[in-house]
Amino acid sequence: MLYNAYELQRSYLTGASAWASVVSDLMTNPALPGAALGVGPMIASALDVFAHATMPRGKPAFDIETVHAAGKDRAVTEAIVLHRPFGNLLRFSHDGLPEDAPRLLIVAPMSGHYATLLRGTVARLLEGAVVYITDWADAKMVPVAAGRFDLDDYIDYVVGFLEHIGPEAHVLAVCQPSVPALAATALMGATGHPCRPLTLTMMGGPIDTREAPTTVNDTAMTRPLAWFQQTVITNVPLMYPGAGRKVYPGFLQLAGFMSMNLKTHMMSHWKMFNHLVEGDGDSVDASKAFYEEYRSVCDLTAEFYLQTIEHVFQLHSLPKGELMHRGQLIDVGAIRDTAILCIEGERDDISGIGQTKAALTLATGLPEEAKHYHLAPEVGHYGIFNGERWRTRIAPVVEEWWAQHATRGQSAAKQGGAGKARQLTAVS
């Protein structure tokens, strides 16, 4: 009933959004008398904000057409190189990359938003690397016949994608996938898998949520797993290919994130209204571009969502050394030659300071020169992987880490002596 009620409301709002957009355009048309007089511009601006907030949204495109590399703009090639029911592997490249350019797998979050949320991450790192990214599917679009998708499957997908890319690739996990990416690396390290990554970078990930708990962590801890099963899990309606599949709907995830910072989002829309009244098109476009992406959401399979709540936020299975993968205990200490970089934001209100850094303590099999922690000052959760600070301050740290571990077993000490190693293990 929950999903059907949402679809009914969405159908009403879609019509209202269309009418609001039409009326707003009419009221601001310079060919019409009085378009710029009286309260007309204010009403038109209010209708424009309403239309944008309620319009239907599908899956966005990456739309990365060019990047600036080696002194010139390069045309970007995007391709699906591996198709799987619950997510494709995309590859981005350009003709300015050398044959020995680093190969990077970005593991995108499966947390309600599409992989395009990392558009800025891809574009920046694509300047010097062939970039692959996990393009997770919207669960409501996957037929029930495709089977289930849980935390074990997620880990298997990461391993399978690395096998497709080949040996000596790098991995970067943003937020939620830090846990399965670390687990996959540990499993591959334990068996000496030839495609285990050279480096693993985790950014704002919930490796150990007992460190500096946030509102997200508190919500998961204060309610039993049965509450989540009964309250937020529902069936996909008949109009979608995944009809009947149990999911955690993306619209609930979005509602949760919006409510966490409701005042901020209300102020953003108020500013958008004022910019429209003032004719500040650039500011309006920037706000709209952000919310276009932010409001584009997808569903998660119920089994993956519930296992994430249980093992990551409630039981803390990975940091306790109790997480299992298909009957095998995951030992982070089995990582012996994959260099680990942990990045956190000083103002992150989703993954608290220390939650990602905990991975360095768990990786007991790694030498200290193969571990690095970077605390990004004045950066919130989304600023870790998008925006000016990401492009100019954080991405260079990631690229430097790749350069220092460009081959298996290469260490900071070999690159620049003990002094450089001490610098790398300090908080940046």
C-alpha cells in the first residue's frame, strides 16, 4: 500500500508540476503585457520552484563529454563493458591517456541515489586514469526472475568487476560501499587473487560506526531490525518490471536525508526563489542542477538494505571480525599488499570522523607505509567527492597514493625514504 500511495500522489503532483511550469513561463514571457509588473514575477518564481520540486525524475545520464588533460580538451568515451542484472560496469576513457595509465574501479553507493551522483568524481579522476564505475540498477526495474541481491552478491559483483578489469587496478569506494569493497579486498587478499587491487581508497565510509556516531547511526541503532522490515520495506507495484520484489524505496531514503537537514533544504529553495525574482540565472541553475541529481532516487532490494542495517550499523560485524561471506569469515588482516587510503571530511554528518579510519587498525597485515589517513578540513560528506575542494585538494592525494603504489608491493619508503613514509601516515 505504501508504494501505491506514493505512486498515486506522484501522479497528482506530476500534473500540478506541469501546470505550474506552463503558468510560470506565461507569466514571465516578455511578449505578454504586465509580465514584469506587480506581483507577477513573484508568483512566477514561486510556481517555478514548485514545478522543479515536484517534477518526475528518472535515471540521470553522466553526460561527461570532455575533460581537460595534457593541456587540451579531450573527448570522453563512455561504454558499458559488463552487463549484470543488478548493475553494469561502465568505462570512461579518452585519447589523451597513455597506454600504461592507471585503471580505477569506483564503487558507487547503493543507497538510494544513482551512480551519477559521482559524476564529479569520475570527471576529475578521468583526467589521468581509465575510470570504471559500478552503475547499480534500480531494484524496481529488475524482474523477480533475476533472483535476489544481498550483501554477499554485492561483494561478488565487486570481485567480478575487478576480474574483468584485470590485475593491478585501483579501487575507490565512496561512503556505503566502503564495507563491501574492504570485504572483497580482504577475500581476494586471503587467496592471493591475481586481480586484487593495488590500492583501496575509502571515502566517508561506515567501517566502524561505533566511532563518532551520527544521526544516521543513531536511527539504525535505536530501532530493532523488525521495525525496518515492517515499516520501510514494501512491494514494487505492478507497473514496473520488478513487480512484487520487496524493496526499500528510494523515495523513503530521500525523505530521510531531506528531513535530516530540513532547514538547510528549505533555505536552499527560498534562496532559489529569491534568485529567480532577482533574475540571477546562474545561481538558479546551480541550485537546480544539484537538486536534479539529489532527487533522482532508486530502490534497493530489501535483503541488501536489511543486511546493511544489521551488519554495518547494528552488529558492527566487520570491525568485530564476525562478518561472513558465503560461509567464509572475512579477515581484514589478510590484506597484505593492497595499500589503503582512508579519507574523511571534517564536517561529515553522515559518516563521523574515525569511522573510515578504523580500517587502518583492522588491516593488521599491512605495513605502516602502506596505510594513509587524510582528514579534509572544512569538508562535509558530499564535499569529499564533489566540488572545488575535491578537485583541488582531495583528488591530488588520491592520485599521489596511486603513484606511490603503482606496482605490487611498492611502498612509500621505496619511493622517498623514511621521511616520506612518516609524512604519509600523518593526518593531512
